[in-house]
Amino acid sequence: MKKDIRKEIIIYDGICVLCNFFIRLILNKDKDEHFNVTSLQSNFTKTHYPDVLKVDSVAVIKKDGTILQKSKAVFYILRIVKMLFIIRILILILPTFISNIAYDIVAFTRYKFFGKYESCPIINGDLKSRIIE
């Protein structure tokens, strides 16, 4: 476990079009600025959380250093920002292995259906201060 951090951190696939859309949506909805974000491709992730790179998924680093991945991370993020209630309920009622299978299917096909960037797009404006590079 890592030391306590000030804000929780979402780690996402920075070259994934779907992931970037999701992150922008989350940051705009997160009015209390609960989360900062960084990409799987960032030096921060590679240096501080290399184990996250072993699983190609979204991750949340909680303030106490706990790491949530896949459907648990998605559920936690959606709960904090109070959005997509139906998806939260589905994740909550399904056994974790089933919700992770659904997550893995989306993760496996995300580039095919949504595309990917050549490099991580830059987030500008008010949201830039919430990015860890």
C-alpha cells in the first residue's frame, strides 16, 4: 500500500477515445474535485503504480492507497460523482466476476468500436489542474 494521498486518482487509458470521453465526463461532473486523473501511459503511473500496468483497465487509487480496478473502479467512480444509476445497480447486484467479464469485453473491443489516439490528448481549461503527468 502506498502512503496517503490528498485526492483520489483515476488512472485511465490515455490513448482510448472512449476512456477520454469518460474521463472528461467524470471531471465535469465531479464538482467537488474529489478526483485527479492520470493515464496508464504517464510517467507518474509508471513510476508510482507499475502494478496497475499489468491489468489493462481503469484504476482508482484511494486516499488510503487501496487500488480498485475494472468494475469495482467504475462503480466507485460513478458512485462518487452520482451518475449512471442503472449501471451502478447492475454492477452492485451482479457477482464481481460477471461484471468484470462485461468490463473485459468493453475493454477488449474499445479500440475497434471507438478508436484510439496516437498519443494522449491534452486536457485544457479548468480541468488541466486535475491532471497528473
